[in-house]
Amino acid sequence: MAENAAALYHKQTKYHPATIGQGHSIDWQNPPSQFKEYAGAERIDLRPFLPTTENENWQAEAVLRDPNGPFALPVLSRILFATNGVTAIAVGGEQQMFFRAAPSAGALYPTDLYVLVRDHADIPDGVYYFHVRDHALIEVYPKGLGPGGDQMFERLARACFNDPVVAQASVAVVATAVYWRSAWRYGERAYRRCLLDTGHVLGNFDVIAPRMGVGLTAIGGFVDDEVAELLAIPFEKEGILGVFPLYDLAKFSDIKAGPSARSCGDDDGRVEKDAILTVHNAGAIRRGQIAEAGNVGSEPFLVNPKYEFAEGVKLKPATDVSDQIEIAILRRRSTRQLTGRALTVAELSDVLAFSYRPDLKQGPEFLPRYFDTGLLETFVVVNNVEGLAAGVYYFAPGFMELLKVRTGDVRRETYHLCLGQELARDAAAVIIHTADLEAATKRYGSRSYRYLHLDAGHIGERMNVAAIKLGLGVSGIGGFFDDEVNELLAIPERELCVYITCLGKAAE
Ligand SMILES: Cc1cc2nc3c(=O)[nH]c(=O)nc-3n(C[C@H](O)[C@H](O)[C@H](O)COP(=O)(O)O)c2cc1C
């Protein structure tokens, strides 16, 4: 069988010790712009609705019970800020660098958010671009005038296979990635980072929205060009990655969410002008290409039978990190230096529990909305965790158990495979997400590549905020020697490394 586009792209964009650094040169004179400007467009300033200090209660009664409804401006402003807003500014000479609530590989921020609105007390019906630096909604076009005409939501619902939540929504968020922002630095491998970065943004969104009384569902199966047309964005430069209709969380029990993931069917073998477009378009769903109702359904985290009977260590979470987690989002930064000092098993357990087994005390409406975590597997490399032998473990989320793959100090291998980044050497634990790409593409075609990386980024963000809440150090790692990860974990080639997160004690 010919290799599908996802497998080919993955192979093509592997890092190898002998060839890394070849093939792509960075045009330092022409860095990409991180924002889109819509000159002269109407804008809604969201800044006046932000709390001015961290101590102000984000979930104040007055905000949550706004007479203008669950999506009133103070609520939307806070949700968008905690999802992707500017939480730090670095100044160097005349330059300003904006750092955001969500991390991004190389701080290049390919992810953009759009908001569709109808019947809102303060926002005229229309399609809006969330301008991160200005913290404003910029009108892309008002109802009736742009490609959505008078039927924006009807068209969005149709593009999402008549998803019932979209059909009823009055606010919907769409996440996209502008490839060039990341490709400028990372070349063809940037698509992986675009997806992972967007997963991190979704991680914040998914945490903050329900805490502000707003529910969301995640839709990964939509007709790509129909949604791109609705947003008036160029299909060859910017990919739609997810559609997220909002609803009043008080109505949670009435919500019948449609499927979060759909297949795109078989590849048509089309080759586009670059590798990113080829893999993204191979994963696109086209009108009429697949049966409207078929090929759907996702699974919870599964356990690979290969490890089922391995010797295990039960993890016991000690702290519920979800209380006031929004403060951790606002304070989050990627740790630049770890110390090598030990984590406790409880700290590791708390981080993993928040990411994989959120406390049901808060109710099912607070469970993360992943696309299909049944496709992902998790390994934990233990460098220095009190009470755990150093080595490689397989993590079984359903049982909160670490199953032993092999013991022994593998710090040197881990350091090397993370491109010699000291973070990996000095981490107490290195969490590695993998997936069986063949199984994933059987289920969803090349579109699975999106779900795998978006979900891994989403889990990565939950690990980030949990770590920050516990006072730990954390950083994502998007650059690694792919084949060496397989060697370390003793997994076959068809299984691939999706993402790595380093966890440990931060240097002062
Ligand atoms: C997908 C992804 C990959 C990343 N890869 C690395 C990496 O390989 N090495 C590293 O030091 N930081 C990495 N980072 C962290 C970014 O450098 C960091 O998010 C960015 O500089 C913005 O800073 P902040 O996270 O403190 O806001 C990664 C982050 C993401 C989301």
C-alpha cells in the first residue's frame, strides 16, 4: 500500500543527527508578522473588561451573572485573554516581544482565533478576528456583507455536518494556523509545531471557558474550504484546525455534542507546492467526498496491551490543582533552566492527574474536550523522582499507573535526542507522547495527524498549567531526533513521537 500523506510528511520532516540544520535557512531580514491587520475595520476593544490586578477575582459573581447573558463582553474578554492574550512583554531597544498565555515553539505564534457572533447585546452580528496584541475583536465582515451573507451560522453548521451545538450557537470560535509564521524558522517541520501550538491554545481555552460559565464543544471534522471561505482567509496560507461553538454552561445537561473527530477518507495523492500544504490538504474534508454521517467517533485513553502486565507503580494524586487554575495560566512561562533536582511522586501524579484524569468532583462539564485521545500513548522517562527507579515507564491513565518498560539512567540518551537541550537532561521527568500512525490513519485518514498533535499540545498545556500551579518548572520540546525516541522507548517505526514535555524543579 502506498504511504499516505501523513506518514510521508512525518518521515520527510524527521530530524536526524547527520542532517539537522541543513535544507532550511532563516531569512532574518523578513520575520513574519504575528498579527493580521484589517485597516479601517470596526473594532470592539476588550481591554476595559479585564481585571487590573491578578488578585481581582476572575470569576466574580458580577461577571458571571451579567444581565447581558453568558457571553457578555467581560466574560468573552477574560476567556480570550486567558486563552491566548499577551501576558508578558519583553522590551529590547525599540523592539517589543509579546509573550502569550499559551506557549509557542520559537515564540512565533502561528495560531489565530476568529469569533462568529449573532444576536449579541453589545457585538453586532458578524465575523471577527481576535487581535491578540490589541486585545480587540476586529470585524472581518458584518452579517449580510461578507461570504457568510445572512447565514453565517447556518453555513458554519452545514460545514460541520449539521452539528447540533453549532446550529444553536450564538458565539463560535474558530482556530487557525498561519503556517508561514512558524515555517519561517522551522521550514517544513513547522506544521507539527503549528498543530502543537494550537493544541496549547485550546488547552487554555478549555480550562478557562467553563470556569467563566461558558461551555464549549470541540469539532475537528468540518469541510475545510467552506469554513475558510466563511472566515475570508486564504486556504493556501492558513489552515482551519478546529471549530468551537459556545453555550451557556447552565444548559450543559441539554447539550448533545456531535462527534469531535471525523475521517477525511483516503488520500487522493495530490502534491501541493510545499510539504505543509500537501499534508494539510490531504487531511482536508471535501464536500461530497465522505459519507455525511460515517466514520466518526473517538475513544478515551486506551492501554496498549503490550504493557498491560508489566510491573506497575500506582500514582496517587495529592492536590487538586484545578482550584483558581486561571492564575496559573496568567503566570505561566516556559522554564528556561531546570536544576536536575527531584520531584516527588505526588507532584508527578498531580500533573498527570490534571492532564489525564481530571477530578470529577467539579462535574463532567469540566472534563477536557480532546479530539481523540484513544490515538495517543504516553511514556514517562524518570530521571529523578523520589521513590521511583530511574528509567522508562508507560503511563496507563485509566489506572493512574506507571508500567515499567526498562530501568536504568537514560538521561544522556534523552538529552541527546532532545537535540542536546539541557532542559531534557535536567528535567526530573520527561513526558513523551507517541502514536501508532498506521492505526490513526486507518481511523481518520491523514486528518489523524492533526488530531494527534492538537491533542498532544492540549495535554501539554494542561501539564504546563498544573506544573505552574504546583510551583514546578515545565517546557515543551518540539525538536527531537525522531528515530532516537523510538530507540529509547523500544517502539517500532510505525509508532511516532508526537511531542515531549520536560518537568522538574526550576532554577531560581
Ligand atoms: C510546541 C512547542 C515546542 C517547544 N519547543 C521548545 C524547545 O524545543 N526548546 C525550548 O527551549 N522551548 C520550547 N518551547 C517553549 C517556547 O520556546 C516558549 O513557549 C516560547 O519562547 C514562549 O515563551 P513562554 O512559553 O514563556 O510564554 C516549545 C513550546 C511549544 C508550545
